[in-house]
Amino acid sequence: MVGEAEDSFKVEAEVDTGGYQKNESLDTSKEVTLNVFGPGVFNVGEEGVTDLTSGIFKPGFNEIIARWNEFYPNVTLEIEPASWDSWQSAITTACLSGEVDVIMHGGTMTDLTEDLAPYLEKEPEYYERLYGTASRRTTEHPDRFKVSGISVSLAPCIVWLDTQIFEDYGVDLPDESWTYDDMLALCEKLTGTDPVTGKETYGLQMYAAGGSNLWFNYVQAANALGAKVFKYGATLEECEVNFMVPESVAAFQLIADQSKYISPGSKEGVAVTTTLNGENDWAMLFSDGPIAKYFEMQTADLDGRYVAIPMPQCSAGEYKGIPTPHAGDNNMAIFKDSDNKEWAWEFIKFMTTDEKATQWVVSNMEIPNNKDGKDMVQALVGENLAATIDTALNTLPENYNNATNDVFNNVSFGSVTNTLITAVDNVLNENMTPEEAAQSMQDYVDEYLSTLN
């Protein structure tokens, strides 16, 4: 990781490359039941499932239980996966019933979770094995981060290049030093009638086009251009928010510039093609979930047609010179009222450092939050993609998360996410100018903050 935010948690230590070791300081003679609840990596079920796209079998969590019991036979794991539908409500209900110790994907639910910073401070060697934590700014203390969870797997956004379309147009592939200006120049060259196939092509397929995560495109653009929209205070009322700063308006302008090189159907969200199967009309795709994308390519017998590259580099601000940061995750948190916090913490460490647990995560087509797992990922997807993934994760800024950052906050400001989705969509479809989009965001936040007084 690079960079450091104000009041952030950070530990420096030598990396211990050993795997998970049994914790002899815990009382292993006492029988304990550890309840794990929520959506995430355990949704494969106890016995596992076969991935419909690749045909690859994804092992079930019975393997995790068996491995855990090799270390702690008296600690019973009760794992209850939850659907992603209404998952936050389901977690809240389960926690209030007192039947949860480890919350799957609980990092966002900061009011229910234990602060893990003190745990990490006691074990800096463990922290250094990870790519990152599931940290969030909270409504109660927006000026500092709470380590509300630990990521078990990560999903960085990278760019897939269609080498055939590049070759048809006689355009060289970019390298890792590229910026958004370079990307736009490539888009212009790659949008038109393919000189070999005669088909219409477009330079770009944006991230999450037509979906509920369309707003991420603004976050990416604003980070790349060095915007600082949110200045966090000790309370929500003391926060300063200015979507009208030049870099924020420029981020909407970047989205408008990108829209020139996107298919009409994609802009409208009605014909969005993201599968790596040779049927795409775009030359470059912004996408997360790189392992799943890799197997789409393999299933279509198109190995080598698509190559991965990190996101364009940020051109200004705190992140200048690194790939645009973006990573989703599946995380684990400790319920703040759990009676088994020590065992919950031990299970999180086990899931993120044990060699067999890490291999289990990789076998489920996920990227483990464990630097030592890089070789396992490479064995599965090859050197090019593994190196791209590693670059994306190693350059994530300290405490960076998609939800609460300097350019956007979708936790503490009401329905601001819906407002941003509308603004991005309107810019893409030329229904708003960049200035009007920025103003619509400012108007919403101003109105929301006014209700707090």
C-alpha cells in the first residue's frame, strides 16, 4: 500500500512469510461455538458448487471447517451464509438476536462492529501480510478511520485490452505508465469501423455501465484528477463538502469525454457487453473480478486475445503516479457484543494467513488478501494477470475504500449515491453538462446538511 490519510492506522514491521500457526495462548480445552453469519466467500455452501461459466468446481466451506478443526477441535464453527438480497437487514436482525460472532461482509456496518485497530497494533507482523483492511470513516467520527473489518478476498478494478481490435487498427497496446489522456487518445483511434472486420467498434466499456455501481466512474475520475471534495471534521456538521471544486467538475468532464467512445446501447444501459468471449465491440474494458473474467476468456478458447493492465495512472493530487485506486472486497468483522471476540479474531487471522485457507479462497476464484497468496493466484491465471492484480493491490493507498474517501462518501450523507448515479448517467447521455452535474451533487449535499441543524 502507498500513501497515508490523516489519523489513519498504520503499522510498520518486518514481514514474516510463515503461514498460520496455532495460537497457544488461547484456552483450547474449553468447548466454544463460533457463529459466522452473512454474505461473502461462504456463499458457495457447505459442499461447494460448479461455476456455470467455467465449469470449475468451487469447494465448499466444509473444507475450511475441517482445516480449522486441525488446529482447534474444541471450537465449533457454525457458518450460516446469507443472501446478498437485503443482506444488511439480515445481519442486523441476526446480531440483535445475539447469535453472531463473526459478521461476513460486516465492514460497512460500522455501528455493529468491533474496532480492530487495537488487535492489529498488538500483531504488526500479521498486518504486514495483508494487502489492506476494511476501514471506513464513520458518521460518528468522520475525521478518522475505523478498522471495522479485515478483507478476506479483494476485487481490484483493472483494464482488459482486446488485442485483436488493437491489431486491426494498427494501434500499439499501452503500458502501465498510461494516464487518462493516453486512454482517451487510444479511444479515439479505436472507435469507428474496424478496418479488418468491417464492424463498428468503440474504444471503451466503462465500469458497471447501466448498473447500480455506475457512480464508481466519478470516484475513479475524481481520484485520478486529484479532487478533494470532502474535508472531514470531527462531526458531520463540521464536514465541508464542495463538488464544485475544479477537479470535481473536471471529473464529470472526463466522463463526458469518455462517452464519445462508448456504444449507444452501453450509454443507455440496455446493451452492455462485458464478457470476454470475442463478441464484444469495445477495445478496452474497465472491470473488477479479474479471475472470473480470466475464466470467461479460457472457456471461450480465447487465451491471449485479452490482456490485463492496471488502471490508468492518476495525474494529480495525493495519488499522482499510481494506478487509479479501486477495490471491492469480501470482508469479516467482529460483532461488537460477541462473547467470543478472541476466537473471532483468531478465525479472521486463520482465514487470511493459513496456506490451505488461502488456497481455498483462490480455488473459489477470489483473490486472497494475503501477499503470500500471489504465487497461488499466478499458478491459476498466469504471470500477466497475477502481476497486474498485484500491482493494483500493492498500490492501494493506506485505508483506501470505495465508500468513504476524499471525493465521495456514500455512508453518512443520505441518498447521495442515487443522486450521483443520476448525475453520471445524465452526463453520459448529454442530459447535463459537467457543471450542472456537479451542481446537482452540491445542491443535494447542501440540502442534506441543512437538515442536521
